[in-house]
Amino acid sequence: MPATASAGRPRSRRARGSISADGILSGAFEFCRSMPGEQLSMPRLAAFLDVGVTSIYWYYKSKQELLDAMAERALGTFYRSVAPLRGDRWEDVLSGFFVDVYSRLAADVVTREFVLGRIGGPAFRQEAARWPRATELLERLGRAGFPTGMAWHAFQTLVNFARGSLLAERAGDTDPASEFTVGVNAIVLGFRHLLAAELREHAAA
């Protein structure tokens, strides 16, 4: 069998210093879009980017440090991508916000994995403060009469529902479009009743 033109040649590699931290981060996302994310490792990423592995470690001292930087970028991109609030009634604003969140994360598997790792859980309230659309949504609920605690409870309930629905979709256990919309509408209806009761109690006090 004839030898190929590249047989026996050393593989070319980028010159030292020719890649930046931002380039490595972009390359890591590209890697995860082209093959399963669990295969990501520093040596594999170096080979994918055609650089020496020491170039990766120069900027990111461990795989966890790289994953943390990827999560920060994914969250920032996602937060900025969520559409402006829409609707006149608070019910429409709330349901529309979460349908948009769900649709965007369902369409981007890599971003979804990083975002799902951060939303929900005991530290999420601090994380949500970095999300401008979430702040606007909570303020909108406040203007509709929601006490602060109830507004946060509604927001967190729907965040957890969106997170669970996305995880179920990933596992192939749900029909995403129909089941998520039905679930969101049911939760919003429940909070409408809770708010009405709260306002009646406040008026009677």
C-alpha cells in the first residue's frame, strides 16, 4: 500500500504563545459541540486545538478550572440571550419568560449542561441576582401585588420545573413542547389563586 504524503512527517503544531485563554475557552466549547462533553480532557483539548498541553495548563491549571470558566461564559451568554419580558398580564409575562428560557436551553445542548449545573439549589438566589431578566421579572411580579417571598417562590418553582423538564428531555422521557407548556400554565394558575387569596387577606386586615 503506498505511503501517504504525510506519512512519517511530524505533526505541525501552533507556535508557543499563539493561543489565548479566550481561544482555549472557545475551542473547548467547539470540542464539546463535536463530541460528548465527558470526553473533554486537557490532552484531548490540546490535540483538538493543535497546541501543546502545556499551553492549556498555562491558562487553566486544572480541568475543573477550565469547566468553571466555561460555565461562567455559558451563563453570561445565556442570561444576555433571554428575550425582553412581554405581555400585559403578569401571568403572560411569567409563562412567556419560562417558555423562552426552556426553548433556548433545549436548542443548545452544551450551554444547557452548564446552565443546569448552576440554576436551582440553595445558592441559586445569589446566582439569580446576576440575571437582569430575572430581576425584571421579580419586579414585575411585585408590581402585580406579589409579596417578595411569594414572587421568589413562584420564580424558583418554575426554574426547578424547567430544570426538571430539560433533564427529562435529555433522558428521552418526555414530549418537551407540549408537556412543558401545560406544566407552566398549571403552575401559573396555582400562583394566581395564591395571589388572589393573599390580596383578599391583605384587604381584610
